[in-house]
Amino acid sequence: MSKQMLPTLTSDGGLSRYLQEIRKFPMLHPDQEFMLAKSWREHADSGAAHKLVTSHLRLVAKIAMGYRGYGLPISEIVSEGNVGLMQAVKRFDPDKGFRLATYAMWWIRASIQEFILRSWSLVKMGTTASQKKLFFNLRKVKGQIQALEEGDLRPDQVTEIATRLGVPEEDVISMNRRLSGDASLNAPLRAESEGEWQDWLVDDQDNQETRLADMEEMSVRHGLLTNAIGKLNERERRIFEARRLAEDPLTLEDLSKEFGVSRERIRQIEVRAFEKVQKAVKSDAIRALTSSGEAHAALA
């Protein structure tokens, strides 16, 4: 089940060709999927595993499309999603009674989100609970209210999004600007084509498994940050939290008076603390993801 066995997306420009290529792989009926999964699980049949993976590449592409607004190459997002899919196939137990797509959805989303967390700094992503909620949900809500135009949102759209997500309107405006460059799902696949991106996607209505996965993923991200902050000394932690995590951050002047040092010294400590947290988050991310994933699999 190596990535070399799968169709590859080498650049965003080849996305249309890649989507056409993966559509050639047939979808599996439940009984076919069950037998292939049993063959892989009981006999390590790599051919069966390959069929399970390729039949779900469209699921990966669909999920990956939802993460196109984070300034990362779609080819890398799809690749990370495929890694998650292969992990799901490796651990899938057909005797549990549910379909592979339901189980794989968590692994695909978790793999992509972990990649995004590694690629975005905590400053870009935002560190408060509301900012993280916006980071992973803004584009979805914008699509739901048909706010597909580029640039700033209209005041009524800002109010609607803030209400739906339970966050301040100022955070909606700020995060939307950070995540600028979202591609419309109504954009044509090619200049000469009448087809649109959304024509390649299926209904993305969240089900119970997806909502559970969202809760688990948020718990993992919160745990990563909490663990990383715990590695700071008392002064570093105070400055980091006051400058990076507070809803109303303190100024360098405020903290310089509190600690009796210069503003430049506070800035240096802040930078050093951020670098420590960022390093700790990155080093712990894969281990934490694997642990939470296996816990989810055990409960499935």
C-alpha cells in the first residue's frame, strides 16, 4: 500500500486530470468491500488493499477540497489525505459492521488537519478557541450562506457567520482576511468546460461520526498546545499567554513594567517562548494524532 501505487497529483495545475483519473476506479458494493477488507486483514492481500484505497480516492479529493483556502498546495493536501486513507485501510475491521468510508473519514480529515497544523504557525492560525473554530469552519459556513465572492465579507454575512459559529464579528473579519484566496466551488474546471468544481463533489452533510471526529480533533489540538505551554518556565508562560493567547493581549510596555525589564527584553522572551511552543507542538503532533486515532479505532 505505498503511495507509489496510487495516481499522483504533482501540481495544482494537474488537478483536473487527477480527478478524471481517479474517477476511473469503480466504487465498491458493500459485499465487495467486506470481502476485500477480510482478504487484506486475514491474508495481507495487497491487491485487495489497493482496491480498497483506489475506490476511496474520490472521498479523499472531496475532503481535501474543503481545505483549499489555507494557502497550501492542493497536491500536498491530497497526498496527506491519501496517507490517512491508507492508514484507515490498514486498521479497518469489516466485522464492526460499518462502511470503510465512515471509518476512513476520520483518518483522512485528521491527517490533513495535522498537516495544516504543522504548516501554519500558531500566529497565523490563531490560538484562542474561537480563532481555531473559525480556522477550520469559516470556509464551510461561507459556502453554506453563498458568500463566495473574493475580498471582504458584507456586514450581513459577517453577522450571519459570527452568529452561526458563536464567535465575535471582529474575529470573522480578521480570519477571513488571513484565509484570503479561497476558490469558489462554482469556478469552472477548465476554461473550455461547463463543469464546475462542485460537480465532482457529493453531499458533505456532517453525520454523527464526523461530528465525533471534530470533537476528537479539537481535543487533540488543545492537548498539543497545553502540553507545549507546560514546557515553558513561569516567566515565559506568563508572557506567552499574555501576548499570544489572551483575548485582549497586553502590550510590551505593560509587561516590561510588570517584570521590571525593557520592552525589547520582553519581546525577546516572547519570541523564544513562541519558538519553544511551536517546536513542541510539531514534535508531539504525529504521536498525539496516532494515539487519539488508535483510541478512536478501539471505540469504533
